[in-house]
Amino acid sequence: MSGRWVLLVVLFGCILGATDASEGDADPLYRDCTEQCQNTGSFGNNSIQHCQFSSGDVPGENTFMKTQLYSLHLKWKQWKCRSFCQYLCMKQREMERGALGLKAVKYHGKWPSKHVSVFQVPVSAALSALTLVVQFYGWLSFFRLVYYKLERRPQSRRPYYEFTGLWHIYGLLSMNAWFWNAIFHIWNSDVTEKLNQSSAVALLGYSLILAILRTFNVKGEAQRVTAAAPLLAFVTTHILYLNFYKFDHGLNMKVCIIMDIAQAILWVVWAAVTRPPSWFKLWTVMLGGILVMLLEEFPSSKGYVDLRHAAAIPLAYLWWNFVKKDAETRTSAITKKRR
């Protein structure tokens, strides 16, 4: 067991060390390129349509509705201009780095990727959507299991499994997180990035709370509130900090990794001590999750997809299998005691 702890500590240190500000967008040549592109509306000898702002677009009558519509239109063009300039400058810098034999670096927290039509990272978006489908299927099959297949309490008709409600909340947060992850890879803007990161933080924070409640078998409502309140307050404060004070990508990554590592340790130790029937699936998901975080530090395959999005699909399927098996085991144990 000591060897596994050493491995976890080493992985933890390596991951935290890799979550500093992205090297690519800190590159002065990249910054100069994007600034010049946005200011001039051109890249090299090519004019960029999204960066052309004509005076003819200004509304003639100064009505509130027209002013607001023009403001939205202007923000949309500014975002398209900035996004397109960043993409072109990223491609140029990566070509220059490749010619010098340098490895790829991240830009704005992501590896260089190829845009296809309106989709900025199409394969990653498709894989995120597929993971969303798997999460929905897992939650739906869990719902059917506890309410239609397993025995329920005779008076209230509520499931015997004490953690049913907590897993329902997890399912909703998980589907929300993967929905915004897919949207973010289709349309990368300040708003979608904040929604994506906030949803991920909310999911990871709740996952840690759920891990604490399940591994320590906390059943009473008062005890659950007491255990969850500090973490809930921290996660809420962190989300507010990201959205309304400073969007610090490096800090957010470290917070997410700490919460993810913490819940993985809780689940792995609990499985090692209690040996539930599906302990191997649980270990696979937890250790696989750590490896998925490590995959974040490898460039996208041919510029289209990062490996962690592909790995998330089977892990989601195995995770819900564990949850359903846990519900079956707990329900069976409780009903046997009542007979």
C-alpha cells in the first residue's frame, strides 16, 4: 500500500507543477501578433472580415432596442475578431516553433487545435457530447434500478438505498458540466469558458462531498449538512471569485486537481478496506481519472482531439456501473436485516 501512496504523491506533484499559466499565450511574439491582427484587421496580406467594423452598421435612430442590438452585434464581431486572430497567430507560432524543433505549448489553457467551419474543436466537442449521452444513460439506468427494479420501503415507497438523492444531484451536475464542455469546444468565448470551468468546479466539489458522505457512511441529514457545509461554502466562493473577481486558470486547475485527488484517495482507501463487489471498477475509474488528468499534459492528436476526452467515455460508463452495484448491494443488505 505504501508504494501506491508514493505513486499518488508523485503524480500529484507532477500535475500541480504543470498547471501554471499557459506558455503559449505568455509568448511576447504571440501577444504582439494577436494585438496587431486585431488593431489592423489583417493577418499578413489577408484582410479578416470579422475585424472590419464599418460605420454603416451604426443604427440611424437612437432607439433603445436598436442600440442594444448594435451593442450585441459589435460584441459578437469583436469576439470573432479576437478568436480568429488568436487562432491564426497560434498556428503561425506553432509552425515557427516546429521549424526550430521546439515542442507544442498550450494557449489559454488548451493545446493547439484545428478549427473546422464554425466548430473550434469539433472532435473534442463531439466526444464531450458523447460523454454527456453516457452520463444521461447511466443516470437514467440508475433511476430505473432504484425505483422500478429494487425493493422499496413499503410505506413511503422510497428506495432503501440511502444515497439515492445524492446520486441524482450528481447526475444532473455531471450532465450540466459535460454540456457546457461541449459548448465551450464549439464556441470559445469568455462566457462559455466561465460556464465550462464553473460547472466543472461545481461537479468536482460536489463529487468530493459525495465521496465523504458515502465512504464514511453518513446517513443523518444533520450530519450530512455539517460535513458538506464547509466544502459547499468554499466551492461557492471559488466560483464567485472566478466569475466576478479574477478568472485565474492556473489557480482553478490546482483547485480542481486537489479536489479530484482527494476524492480519489477516499474512494480507493474505502474500496481497499471494505472490498465492495465492484471494487475493481471503482479502482479503475479512480486511477484512470488520475491518468486522464496526466493526458491533459500531452498535445492533441493531429491537432483535433485531446486524449482525455476519449478516455472520459469508458470511465463514465464504469462509474455508473459501480454506482448501480453499490445500490444493489446496500439494498440487499438492508432488506435482509428487516426479514
